[in-house]
Amino acid sequence: GGPCAPAGLEPLLVSLEAEINRREDETSASFGPRPAAPLRDQPAWNFGVALLPLDRWRARALGRRVQRWFEASLEHRLFPPDSLASGLGVPYLLFAGSVGCWREDIVLDGLGFVSSDDLEGSGVHDLGAYTALHFAGPSKPSLT
């Protein structure tokens, strides 16, 4: 794949990542500083299938970090504020260095593109065998 950000934007992102993520990690009593890794080397991930342990979120003061990343995005025009890119891009920057990927066999993705008839015909018989179900696409489950 190609670069995750235009080359001209990368120095700014690296600087912001160091300023926002590292400074707040150093003030956390529960966690030491995260290992430095270039943003380009971070794993790509889907924020729609994210498990966020709230105890660690609070211990790392991530609420403040989220606010700082969205402020930086507005100030530097990283992402349009009302775009999907903002909703996915800011979390990608926020969690740089902290993402662990789930095994592919425990996540069933793309269910929003599959009808119930197609799902039945797909050979997937036990949705309970999956840790996460992701309804990417237009069809979402209804609680009504």
C-alpha cells in the first residue's frame, strides 16, 4: 500500500503525535512511556471493531488526549470535522503505539452488506463463535 499520509504532512503528524501522546503518557502513573515507532509503521485497524478497556482509558487520561487531537485536527486542518476521515483518522493518531490486532478468525466483518438469507447460505451457522460482529455497510441490526 501507499503512504498513510501525504509526505508533506508527515513531519507535522509526527510532531503532534510526540507532543500529545508522549507527554500525557509520561504523566500517567499506571503506564510508562510507550515505545517510539514511526506512524507509518503502525498497524491499520478498524475503529468499528475496537475494545476499549475503560480502566486503562481513565488511567491514561485519554479523554484529554482525544480533545487535544481533535483541536489539533481543527487547527492544522488534518481532517474535515464532519467527515468519516475525522472519526477514523483522529482515533488512529490517538491510539498510535497502543493497538493490538485481533485474530481474523474471531471477527466477522462486513455484515452490513449481507442479507440474512445470504448469511444463512454462507456457511456461518454460529455467530456466537465470533468475539466481534462488525456491521460495516448500509444494513444495521435493529433493536425493534
